[in-house]
Amino acid sequence: MASEIVSHIGGKGNYLCHKCEVGGTGADKQMDQRYHALFTISSISIITELAKQAELMIYGMDTAVKQQQTMTGIKGILSAAVMSEIADEIQTLSPNSMEAKTMIQCLIEEKKAHLFNGTLTLTGFDSCTDTLTEILHTVLLGIVKYHIFKFNSKLLIFQSHLQAMNTQGLSIPNLQAKYIIKYAVANVIDLFATLELKQILDKVKIHLLTHLPDDVAQFGSSIEYSTEQFESYNSVFRLSSVFSN
């Protein structure tokens, strides 16, 4: 929802964050400066970019619009219908004439209220910094869930490797892999954990944690604006996280 409010392309785009300009192409993300950018905060100007896309859309340059959305991570879902109306109004004019360009700018200014998401022009509201990092879906149903799924998916593989270990000549009995997995691994899980950097690059919820300190400083404890507190299913995650180490 936060991405829609700020006309963002979404967490699966190259520019995955709706609060800053972090991201880039696959090649860009392999560069050191792009990786470090995942943990820094920058600013963006959404309305200016949407206006550029609107002008391209008026001239029927759909491919250029899609390329621009991919390059910037900004995508206005309200623009298409309004741009179609403007295109109809200027269709009798030469596309490259000064008259057409002047008319386009006037029409964009006139229809600005319908062209952009209303939250982008609200007085005293910054749609980027004031869309809070919501801890239920970011932390408990995000990072914590990633960790649980990732670990459990590898347990059976690890158990098979243990069971297949050749113990001949070691003067020890066969390894009880199932027993080790059930009891021992629970106490030494960190020794078997592996860090996959690609997960950090792909998961927007991990990056959103960098914005959380600013949200807390501006709006107070994130627990105060945690959503869906009434759902009993989510309380299981909350209690497990609080009482776990």
C-alpha cells in the first residue's frame, strides 16, 4: 500500500524502496557502492519524474515510459487515463511544434490534481518519509519468516549428509543424524548458519530496517503503530519473537 501511495513501482522492481533511491540493475547491485547504498538513505522527487513520464505518454512513447519506470522505480497508476485525454486534445497539432508543447504543459498543470496521487501534494505530508515502516510485515512476517523457512528447508539435506558420513576407521558408532538434528542442532544453530548476500539485495524488508530509526524518531515507538493487532494468528509471531533469544 505504501508503494501505491507514493506511485512506486513495487518491491520487486530494480529500485525496490519507496522511501529512497536505493537499487539498480543486476549489474549495478554487484558494485560495492550499490551494496553500501542499501544501508544509506537518499531523497527522491516523484512529481518531477511523473511529469516526465506523462509527457512521454502523451506522445505515445509507451516503450520509453516503461524504460523510464524501470530506471527510476516510479510508476504513476493514475496517469494513463488523464494522459489519454490530453493526447486527444492535442492530436490536431504538430507534436514538435511550440504550440503543442505549450498546450501540453498547460494541460498537465490544469489536470495535475487528477494526474498524480493526491497524497503527493498534501500540505505538511511527505509521502516518502511519512509512510511508516510497518514492523508486523517487515520484521515478524518478513525477516523472521525468511529465517525460519530458510533454515527448515535445509534441515533434511543436512540430516542426509550426516547420515551418509562414512565412520569406518573412526572407532565410533554410526551417526544418529535424526537425533542430532532434533536436539544438538537446536543449541548450535549459529555454527551451521550461512549468510547469502543476494538475499540482502533482493529482500526490500531488510532494507526498510534502515529507515526504521528515522520513523521512530519522528513518530515514536514502532509498536504503537503496528497493524493488525486484533488478529490472533499474528499474536503467535509477536509472542514467539518477544520470548525468544
